[in-house]
Amino acid sequence: MDKRRKKQFRALKKGHPVVSIGMFIIMSLAVTFLVGTIASLIISYILDSKLGSEYSDLQYMTRIYEAAGKMLDKEDAYELLGEEGRDFYITSKDGNIIYQKGEITAGSEPVSAFLSYMADEDDLENDDDYTSKVIFRTDTKVPLLTPDGEGHIGLDELSLLRDLPDLIEHTPEVGTTGTGNFITRLLDIEPGAVAMVPIWFDLPLGSEGDILCGKAYVKINMIDFAWITMLFAALFVLVVILFVVIFVNLIRGLVRRRGATKIFFTDLSTRGKNWMWFLLRGETYLKSGFAKRDTYAVINLVFVNYRNYCACHSIAAGDELLRSIDQWINTKLRGKEMCARVTGAEFAILLKFTDKRALESRLREMIDGLQNIDGEHIFHFQAGVDLVGIARNASGKPAKRRYFDMEIAYNNACTTRGTMADTEDSGVAFFTESMIEDQRWVDQVQEKQRQAIENEEFQVYYQPKYDPQTDELKGAEALIRWISPEYGFVPPGKIIPIFEKNGFITEIDHYMVTHVARDQRRWLDRGFKCVPVSVNISRAHFIESDLAEQIRDMVDAEGTPHELVELELTESAFFDDKKALIGTITRLKNYGFSVSMDDFGSGYSSLNSLKDMPLDVLKLDAEFFRGEGSGVRGEIVVSEAIRLAKSLNMLTVAEGVEVKEQVDFLASQGCDMIQGYYYAKPMPGPDYEERMKNNEENLRRAASSVEASEYAALLQGIPDYEQIEGTDVSDAADVAIIAPGDGE
Ligand code: C2E
Ligand code: CA
Ligand code: CA
């Protein structure tokens, strides 16, 4: 799946119920946390505001100690402090309790989250050296609590009140009793007070590092309680409202998502499912554990006649038909099988199967059912199939198809369907790996074709045609070869079908006509006795109404006599628009070109075409001469075809002749020319030049053995060899003679 699709999928997933419920839980927790924090902050504030005087009292005690310490010994000074009526204890620098008055409850009960100050621990940075008793706020770096030289707390009352919560929470723990912890415990009920909450403070005492841990009380009265109750009620209402809002939004989001998803996955023409749905659901399902034990087929089903149908009826009628097709297919699906329209008249189908042959017959049955879906017409459908096998883990057990990609599978199915694109008939084809290679080659050729023609990478090869009676060169056929810097020598079979499909063939035809005309002109200029060279003209090209004029102009541009260029038209082209074809052939002939019917006998009978088309040459297809001795029947057909051509005043060329017996037979039947490996394979221009030279030499030799008058007649029209590349007649014997049959 590509990135864009994945993104879309993720966007859709955001609205998924599981995700929404997850969001709901997270948001609820966040709200609870927030509300809890606010509540504890407020409560801390209330408590702190009440602690100011208690703290001053404790500070006062440290001052008393300082004042008394100068006169009394330590024990007496401690006792003096006891007169303040407060529970306290004193720890030494190393944390040992050295004096105690009253019960020590500090650290004996867990800190209540409800009352504790919620400041973030990280906001404070304690100097690790606790003995220095310096606490910093990380945000200000201002020391909060510093013992002055005499061991006093160097903080004024105001900032103390402001920072008290920090102090309470983070006063360094000294000793094992955990003093300084924030402890809540309901004590005795005092008149007018609802509750007394004890809090222990640590204060430096004296200069020896002793600590005074004094018990303070926070008095919570009715008003405080009322405030707290109201606060909690308000917070509770807030939480409820927030929960309701979140919940309602969640439900609305889910409903909206359902609607949006439906639109997102609905095909506008069929109102069924669309490609996006197929891609996401199909891929997810095939990758899941549910599908891992079964084999599946991803199918590209094309309604071949859709365009025609729309042209004859309307696009709306076409859509209506697509809808019935979609619905019909859906009625044939089982279990988790899927169908969706992709685009145009293409459907993507996912079928489960166990046996390939059964799958094929199921598909053929489907196509049969669809062929007459409207009860009036016969439609054609083609199905390309890519099979999805079972993935197995190391121990051979079925595993999830983790790397399955629906787009690739569907693409394979499309490539497979593409192999049937030449016909309009219904059919089913299965994907093979070589199809990918073929497709890759097609892409490469298409990418390189223009550059190849511009760089003149296409070369004209010439295959001579000989008279089997005299072994004389009578003509040649121009055949294209691609000499690619990247792929080397590429035969026409690997490129012509591609060019025919993509339309580039007309440029190839132009290229060939121009190059053949140019070569002929060059050879004429060099004094060769040129023979007609035929050029293949594609069927697609013949449809162009001014083809004859195009060819005439191209040949004229090179200054080549028209009779030296022949045009070959393949037999299958004769099924196209006959009138236009006859017009083009007639005009070509009027301009002096000869026209031949190529591959006669290779496909459908074209006898009828022979009746109407004013053709000059009939080329008997190589198929006649293939296989183990074409037999007596074959010989009868060939000789009758030759006779027929003669009766119609046409010359005959036998193609693909490879053995002497065939040559002898064709000679005995009066076949005019033979083009086949027996004489020569297609060859580059310079080699063909040699053939022309040798032909003339052979003629001279032949002539030298006949009477002078015949000699003169034979040489008529042959330029003097002296004129050709300065060759002297006396040197003629040195020119290699290529005997029939040694062609390569
Ligand atoms: P084609 O027009 O029927 O050309 C004759 C093919 O038969 C040539 O194949 C030739 O090499 C081959 N051939 C000739 N004699 C023998 C023989 O004795 N034995 C065997 N086995 N083969 C023989 P080639 O050159 O591979 O061309 C294949 C086809 O490609 C041509 O069939 C023609 O349809 C097309 N083609 C070639 N060049 C062009 C071109 O320039 N333009 C167009 N439109 N088509 C071309
Ligand atoms: Ca040909
Ligand atoms: Ca041919």
C-alpha cells in the first residue's frame, strides 16, 4: 500500500471505536488528575494560610533557645522550650533524637495524597548536602531556606507563607523519624473547631546542626469545611459535566464516522463498494490470522464492451449496467469474498479457492452469467487472476501474510488481463512471473523508443529475395533491428508488437521507408543495379487516409524512384475498412509503388480480399514450408496459390524457405521469388551491398558463356563495374561469389 493510502487509512482509523474509547479513557484520567490537583492545591492553600502563626511560634522557640542557650546548659534550655506547651523533639546533626517532649507522631502515618502539596518534585532541586539545609527552587535558583550565621531561618514571613507548601513537602528529612513529612490526623475536637490537623516542622536549632522538630496544628473550622465541601461539590459537578461532554462527543463522533466511512467506501456509479474499500479491507483481511490457512484469488474483471454500450446508449445507462453487474457479482460471493468497482468498467474481486481448475470454472460460470445480464445483449468479460498462496513459517505451518500487498496482487491481475487486450472475447487468464518480466520490458522499450529513433539506433537489415530458377537477386525485404547501447541486438519480435500497441509503429514505418529510400538512392548513386526493397507497413498505419501521399513524399524527399520501394501489408489488415484500404492501395500503385500481401495463408482466409485488392505481389507465409515435409496436400495448396496469383497477374514470393527440396519444388511451380534462410538471412546494409555486387558478377559470368547478343541483352541496364568503387572488370574474378545456400 502506498504512503498516501496508508495516511488515508490512518485518518480513518482515528475514528475507530476502539481508538475513541481509548481516547475517552485517557481524557477521563486527565480530567480526574487535573481536578484532583486543583482540589489539593486549594486545600493546601487553606492549610498553609493557617500555618503562618504556628510557624512563627516555632521560630520563636528557636529564638528562646538561642537566648537561653547563652545562659543555660542545653538540657535546661530544652526544658524551657517545653514550657511553650507544644510537643517537640530535637535531633542532632546525625539524626539521633536527643530530646523529646510529648508523643512523636511525625512519620507515623502515611502522607495523605488528599492533603499533600502537589508541586512537581522536579521543580525542586535539593542540594545533596543536607547539612547545609539549602533548598533551591529550580525555576528561580533563589534559596528558599538558608540558615544564617546564627542558625536562624533567613526568610521573611511573607515569602515563608508563599513557599511554605514547598518547605513542608521538601524539608530535608533528618534522622530516622522522617520529620518534616506532612502528616494529617484528626486530633481531639476543640470547641468551635471541627478538626485539628497536626503538622511537624523542622527548624535549625543553634549552631551545631541540631534540628527542632515541632508539632503545629491546623485548625479546620466549620467555614473551612463548608468551603471544602462546596469546592468538592463544584469539582464533582465539573467532572460530571466534563464526562458527559466527552461521552456525548464520542458517540457523535462515532455516528459521524460511520456516515463518513460509508461515503468514503461507496462507489458513485454502482453504489456498491469502491476500490479503496477493496484495497484496505482486502489487504487487512488477507494479512490477518483468519485468512492464513486458505488460498485466495485476486481478480481484475473487465467488462469489455462498456464503452460501446455507453456510446450506443448513455453514460447513465452504462452506470446502471455497472450497478447490476456489481450487484450480480455480490450475490455470487461466499463468506469473506469481496467485490468492488475500481474504475471505468473494471472490478476487483477476491475469491477463496482450493482448486485452480474449480476456480477457473467458477470464473467462467460467472462470466457466462454476466454475458447476458441485461437479457438483450451479449457482453464480453475478461478476468486476469493472481493467486495468493499460503505463507508458511520456518516449521512449515501457515503463517500470517505479513508482506502481502493488495496493490501488487491486483496489478498482477491487471497485467494478466492485459494479455487478452488484443481481443474482445471473454476469457480467463492466470498470472505468471514471466508476465512481470514482459511488462518490465514493455516499460523499458516505451521509455527508450523516442531516444532510440533520435539516435538512429534502429538499423535496416535486408533479406534478399532470389529467383529460384536462376538464383538471381530479384528483391529484398527491409526488416528492422534495434542495436541498443543498453540491451544490444534486439530482434523485431521483441519491439514491433509493443510499437503496434502503443502507436509508435507509424513512426517506425516512416523511419524504415525513409531509410530504405535513402539507401536505395545511395546505392543507385554508387552505380549498383538496385532491386525493389519491400517495407512492412503496419495495419494501424493503413488506416490513415493520406498514407499513400505520406509515403510518396518520404520517398521523393530522398529522390528515389518509386519502383524501387515496395510496401508490404499484412494479411490481417485486410479485415479493416476495405474501402479505405483499396483507396490507399490504388493510390500507391498510381504513384508507381508496388504493394504486396504479406503472410498470405497465415491466418484467416484472405481469398476474398485478393478479389478486391489490386495487389502486385503475394507473399506465401512461412507456415506453408514449416514442419516435417509439408506433404502432398501442402504442395497442392502451394502450387494452387501460385497458380491463383499468376491468374491475378501477381508475382509470388515464398517466405521462410530453408531447404533445397522446397526451392526445387517452388521453382518447378513457377514461384517468382524465394525469401528464406536457404538463400540468405536478413543482413546489414553493407552485406547486402556485397550481395548486389555478387549478383551482378554472377550475371556477367553467366553472360560470358552465352552468345554476344544474349550477353548484351543481359547486361542491359547493369552499370559498368569500373564505375562501381573503381572496380575493374578484370578484377571481377576476385570478388567472392556467394553461392545459393551459404547465406548467413
Ligand atoms: P515478416 O514481415 O513476415 O518478416 C519475415 C520474417 O521471417 C523475418 O523475421 C525473417 O527474418 C524471417 N525469416 C525469413 N526467412 C526465414 C527462414 O527461412 N526461416 C525462418 N525461421 N525465418 C525466416 P524478423 O526479421 O524477425 O521479423 C519478424 C516480423 O517483424 C516481420 O515478419 C514483420 O512482421 C515484423 N517487422 C520486422 N521489421 C519490421 C518493420 O520495419 N516494420 C514493421 N511494421 N514490422 C516489421
Ligand atoms: Ca513482411
Ligand atoms: Ca511475412
